[in-house]
Amino acid sequence: METTLASPRAVARNPIPAPTVTVRSEFPTINRSRQQQTLTCLITIEVPDSKWRPDPEDLQVAPPMPQQKFEEAFARPPSPARSAPRFYPYESPEVLDDMTENLRSRVDNWHGLDFSRFGKLRLYGTLRVGKDKVSWQELECFLFAEMLICVKEKKNPNPPPQWEDGTGRKTTKCTLKGSILIKKHLNEVIETGSIDENILTLSLSVLELPQFHLRFENRNQLKLWQQALLDLNAVESSPVRSPDYDRGEFSETDEEDWQRGVRPQRVSSQASSWGGPKSVTTAPTEYTAFAKSPMLQSVHVPIDVVVVVPISSSMQGVKINLVRDALRFMVHTLGERDRMGLVTFGSGGGGVPIVGMTTKAWPGWSNVLSSIKPVGQKSHRADVVEGANVAMDLLMQRKYNNPIATIMLISDASTSDADSVDFVVSRAEAAKITIHSFGLGMTHKPDTMIELSSRTKASYTYVKDWMMLRECLAGCLGGMQTLSHQNVKLKLKLPEGSPAKFHKISGALQITKRATGRDAEAALGDLRFGDKRDILVQLVIMPDNSSQEQLPQDPWETIVSGLEALGGPMDQEDQRAVSVEEVPLIQADLSWGDILRDGTAVHLPRPSLLAITMLPATQKQTKSWGNSPPIPPHPSIVQRRMELLTSDMLTRALTLVSRGQHDRAHTLLNETRSILKGLGKGGLPPVPPMPSSKSNPSTPHPGNEASPTALGTPDRKHSPSPTTSATSSTLNGFPPQSLPRSRSNDGFGLGGMGTAAGIDGNTVAALDAELESSLEWINHPAVFGRDSRKAVLQAIGVISSQRAFTFRTPIEGLWAGRVSGVRKLTEKSREWRDEGGGEGGIMEEA
């Protein structure tokens, strides 16, 4: 991609806010001890669900649409009538006002033009302009809300200094060379010429000047002007405007250099791609039903997505119709700068690219989607990895890249080639491309799809109900359109003076510990606006060899200490002997890729440091402990433990089932439900004795909760356990079902303490509902393997990663509801059929 020294990628005009990082300790204080202790910390990373909107100039760093052969038919950019819904300033108002007054004073003769009716200045610069592409003039161009003005400096044999007042404003006089009633006469903005010429062609509704060409120094300047011209028809006071809205008359005296016709052009010359055929007299109210979606569409960072669909013989009938319907919805909900590609597999010839990276404006989408039909032979083995590999080919061969790229992989295949997964994953990891997989129906094999998704830090979704495919894809697309930070990594460090060592880190997609033992890194994947991730860090506090517990070892010192004790405590001596000290415990820093600047690595302005109060060692309990209860652990840490306990025990249960030990898996999950119920009611001690936790290596969180692993369940293989959050989230208006509230989980306290605040009842109820549904068929191997196992695998990923894209189950709704993009596209997918977009979706093939 072409770049210049003035590239807007250097500093974003409106950068995305950095995530917030909060570090909490399980307890506010710890006592010095000669014994090894454990302490758990919770690191929360959160991206507020703010109303952030990108600056258009930041988005212009996205490259233009490739002019490839298969894309020539749809390469026309959108007309001004389909531009962004509001005007964005390209400079500060002070600068624009200053330049406006400077221009007014520099032009001696306006040839009858009323300067006050030009509107506000939006953009200015020195460009090469021409009526054709043969001869060019270098002029200063000023784009106002209503007019495009071109001026040229007067030649003066004895020029005075150009910068007289020290403000940077030119003072040389200018000649008006041309003016265009740009808002009235502009029909279309087209990028013409070769990629290196940087030419914009303005199509005008004037017989004498049907086209006007602007030539730029670089692509960044071209894209900035292109967006400014497209924004001319946006309305500042109203967020929605009909494409054929009557802009009214605007009578001006045109510049004599370029005379134009006076017939007003009041409608767009290019039919909107989202409405039907329209006449000039069509009233705006006639398309309010259609104008709803594109004009209200939120501005987001552009994405490239490739959808991979199966066309094997198993896709006959209703299934292929639902896939086509989902793809039509995907095209309909793409942003103006988003691009989508399409790949099929299962026909016997491997993966086949059907459509390259293409915008929604392409008129050929309808025919292509209608032509998708199952053609594979019944004996052919459809391989989902082949489709993923061809999708990677499409993305790797892009000449220009949108900032965000992903693959959505749909499959109902019961077989796959696991040997080729490594090759696809290595390519995806190198290009920072995620592969979201969707298992369609109960007969698909999920293991390869889960491996593709988990290793690329994406998600697997089980689509048991075929009718839910559109909603599942919608949620995933909405999540991509709300993406805020890429490839987020949490860097943990034990600073100098910390008495701790890392014991276990839970809740991240991947964990890496440095050889020194003082540094660790947790990969969190991509974050979206509204996302929240909770990382549990279990620390071992090393024994304090200088502790007072060591001092009375000498018999004589023991006698002296006993005599001193007879006289009662002396405060000053106690303060001298033992001190309360604040020590640094753990340091957390965050890095991520800035999607507005080509994924440039960005760090927090400063890391977060947790310091803890170290109390003196105690040999005996003082009276204060008898009068006041112990401090309970932080409720957020307790809730995160409950979530990860559920995820870990579901994983262990699947391991037992795979070994034919269904009864033990049933008992394990029942015991887990009992533990969660006890935690919710405050009926269990917070921390079991340390020796027991050491002797039980299979306990998922040593020293944190009673574990049902005493049943002798085998250790499971390590699986990434992504982050969790939403400790107090609700279903945000998408309750798939009423959550059971009989299991009150308002606290985690000591027996008899009652309940403690801070535990979200919806979260615990959703965890229990997931365990309950997992138990339904666990004693019936055939049914469990065909259906429930896939649902459990999805639940493990949702709970551990705190990511979900649908509201089908309570546990998915907890985290899907946090992201506004998921909520919005889920709503649109539900309205799709009512608006006529999904007609025929369940009709079978003739």
C-alpha cells in the first residue's frame, strides 16, 4: 500500500479508547508467615460500550476496492445519495473558519457569487484539476457545503512576503478560476485511472461539463476528498435522509470560466442498491421500510469476511435454503466499506471460490446466492479444512486489506482431515485472521472445527436448530463490526520486592510463562466494545524467613518472652518489633493492535500495580479476631472461580464420557452443581486446608474451593481457558428463558455469616442450567455423543472465553448481551423475515 510522510496512520484523529485494567486481591491484607501461603488476584480488562465513532479520515486508510477482473462489474463506488448519514469535520472549526476568511480576503473579484451562500468550508488543498485527463492545472481548491471553488495565485513580479502575520495564512491575492454548485450538480464520485494516478472523477448533471477530474499527490489525500464529497449530501441536523430527498433550489451566478446548465438535478442518477426502481416523483415516505437499514447502519471499522459453505449432498432441501437466506442477510447487513467473499466445499473438487472480496453494492449477489446448490456425490467426503484453506487463499491474495479480516466456516460434514489443520492454522496466525466455525445440525464432527477456531482465538458455535443459522451468523458479524482491539495481550510481572511466585493463571486463551518465573503473558484475542475479561492469577507467597515466628527458638529467649508477656503488651515496643509494611505484589500491562493503524502495537500509558499490606506474623489469635469475623474473599474472584470450575468440570466430564465412564461423569457434574449451590448460599468455607490442595493436583483451582475431584477423576488434557467477565451482567433484553432463581447465590461466606453481596444471581443460575442440561443425556452414550456433547463443547468455550454471539441459552445471553453489535444484528436477523428478506427460507427444493 502506498504511504507518505503525511499518512493519517501515524496518529488517528479519533483513536479508540484504551481498555481499562483493574487489579484486585482476594484479601486486602496477608500476614507474614514461615509457611508458604496462596493468594489469588483478579485482573479485569474491560472495553466500555461507548458511543465511539471513527473519524472518516481514520477510515480512509482502508485501501480502495480492488479492481480485479471478477469485480469490474461492481467497482462503482456508492453515489452521494448513499453516503454516510452525517457530516464529519475534517479540520477543527477554528482552522476552517480562519481559512474561509483568508480566502474571502484574497480573491478580488467573485464574479457575482455570494460568498455568504457557499456554506461551511469542509476541506481545502492544492490539487491538479482538469476537464479532461490530458491537460491539468494546479489550483487551490476549497470544498464548501454548497460550492467547489478553485483559485490561483496572481503572478507578481515583486511579491511581498507570503506569510506576513505569523499565523501561517497566505496573503497573496488570487484569481477565481472556477466554481461548481457541487451539492446541486454532483451525481457521482468515481475513482478512475490506474491505481498510481490517484484521480477522482466527478460526474455532474451539466451538459457543458459532464465530468470534472481531480488529481491527487497520494492515495490518502484522494480518499479524504472522496469521503468529503460523498458526505456533501449528509444532513447535520437529521441522522436519516431519503436518497431521493428534494434538496431544493439554490440560485447562484456560476463562474464564467466553466459555464454550466441551470436545470437542477434533484435526484440521484444512480439507483440505490437497497431500494427498488424509483421514479423522479417518488415521495421519500414510500421507502421508509427500506431506508431503515442502510441509513441507520452504524459506522464501524471496515471488515473483510469470507463465508465458507458446504454444498455436499447432505445439504439438500431446507438446509441449503436456510444457508442462502443467511447469506442474503449477511450481504444486506454489510457496511458500506465491508467486503465479503464466498467459498464452497464438498462438491468433490475441494474448496471453490465463488465470489472474491466484494462489497454489498455489487448487483450480482442475488444471482450468485441463488445458484448455490448441493452438487456433491453421496459417496464424497466433504472436508471442511479444504474450504478453510481456500478461504485463506482469498484473504492472502488481497491486493488491499481492510483492517479486520475473518473467516466464517459453516459445516455439516461428519468427517474431516485433521492432518491438514496445522497448515491452515499457521497461515491464519501469521496473517492475524480468525476462523469462526458453525456446526450445522447434529451429524457434523466438531473436533476439527473447534481446533481451527480455538487456535486462531475465535469461537465454535453449535447450530442444532437449522433455523437459527441466520441469527448465529448475525451475532458473529455484529461482533466483528464492533471490534475495538486486536490481538490483546496481558503482560504480568512480579516486580522487585514482590514475595510472590506464579502458581496458576486461568481465564485466558493462551498462557506463556517466562523461564525466569517472574514474567507471564496471557493472550486474550480480540476485544469488542462492551467486552469484559477476568483473569485469575494464583500466587504463592514465599515463606518469610525474617518473620517473628522464628525468633523465640532459643530457650533463654523463650523465658524472657514469657516474663515480658506477664507485664502486658507495650504498644511502642510492639511497633518497633513488628511493622506493617506495604509490598508490591503484581504488575499488569496491556498491549494490543490498533486497527486504525495497520495493527500497530499499542501499550497502556502506564501499567497497573497491585500492592498489598503485609501484617506481622501472629502466633496466637488476638481478641480482635474473636469479636469480628474474618474478611471474606472478594466476590468477583469467587464468581470467576465458580465460572472456571464449571468450565473445567464440564471438560473433565467429557473426558470421562470418552473413556466410557458415564456414571462417574454424571456424579462429577452433580457434585459440581452442589458446590455451586453451596457457594451461592454461603454454606462452604472459602479456602480448604493447603496440604489437601497440594496433594490433589487435579483440582482446577488449588486452595480456592472444594473440588469434586476427590472422586478420582483423571486429569484432563490442558485446554485453553479464556477470560471471563460480566460478573453482574444481565441478558440485556434478550431473555431466552426465565432463569431459575431458587438457587440464591448472593454471596460466598463462612457458615452462619449469611450471604455476601457481589455475586450475580443470573450468572450462577445460568451456570447451573448448563450443568443441568449436560446431565440430561449423559447416561445415554449414543444420544449424548450425537447432540449433547456438541452443546457442552460450545458451553465450555463460552464460559471460559466469556464470548457468545447468540441468546439461545442463558449462559450465551450473559456475554452476548454485553456487546451492542451482537444485540443490534440479532434484532435485525429476527426482523429479517418480517420485512420480507427471509421469504422462502424454509421452502424445500422442487
